Amino acid sequence: MNIEAYRSILQARGCRMTPQRLAILRILSEADCHLTPIEVCQHAQGILPGITEATVYRTLTFLSEMGLLMAAHIGSGQMVYEIANHNHHHLICRKCSLTCEIGHERLQILYDQLKNLTGFQIDSMHVTLFGLCPSCQGTSSQSS
Ligand SMILES: [Zn+2]
Ligand SMILES: [Zn+2]
């Protein structure tokens, strides 16, 4: 991760890089996947002993608003966070929780079509779609 780049993004918006913000950015760039706030908190306490869950939640929200993190709903009210470094979406299997990442370009085509149809300019850049993965389709009672 490029700490200086993050620092200047924050500075451009009149915000400072704090040890809490830095720790969370570091955790999520090293994880290279989605983490729940609880998981982030566990890692953060290893780096900054005494950091509270409330601070972690607040920092995750702040960094998402700054565009440095992406948040996603993965069902059951659960939120996950990851570093915002590429535009993508997720497919999640309802049965086995297998996740599959799809590049944004595949949805951009659909977004363009919807814009022509409705005039909406869609900016949802981290969408989660639920379904059944190929192996779970075979075990589904609805399989044909
Ligand atoms: Zn994602
Ligand atoms: Zn599955």
C-alpha cells in the first residue's frame, strides 16, 4: 500500500492521517479481502492495544466516506470492508457462502443500458448479488 498516497488524499480533504486510520488501512491492504468490523478490530488491537470497537467502526465509516475503503452488505445485516483499489462486484452463494468477484466492466454494460432506459446514472460500485453456485445448484431441491 502507498501510505503517502492515502495521506495526501486525506490532506486534500482537510483531514489528517492518524495512527488509527493508518492501522486500519494497513490491515485491510494486507488482508487483501473483505473483513468484518470485528475482524478488523481484532487485528487493530494487535497493532494499537487499547483501540476500542467504537473507534474501529467510526474509522471504517470515515475511510469509506473518504473513498479509501469500500463497504459491502453480504446478507444478514453483515457489513464487510476492503481497500478500494479496483471496481468490482460480488456473487455470493446462499448455500455454501462461496464468493466470486466480477470486474465492474461486466456491469457497466448493464448500467449503460439502464441509463438509456431510465436516465439514471448508477454509481453503485460494490454490489453483492446472491444465488447458487454451480455445485450447490446440483444439490438444490429445485434442480432439474
Ligand atoms: Zn468487494
Ligand atoms: Zn454454493
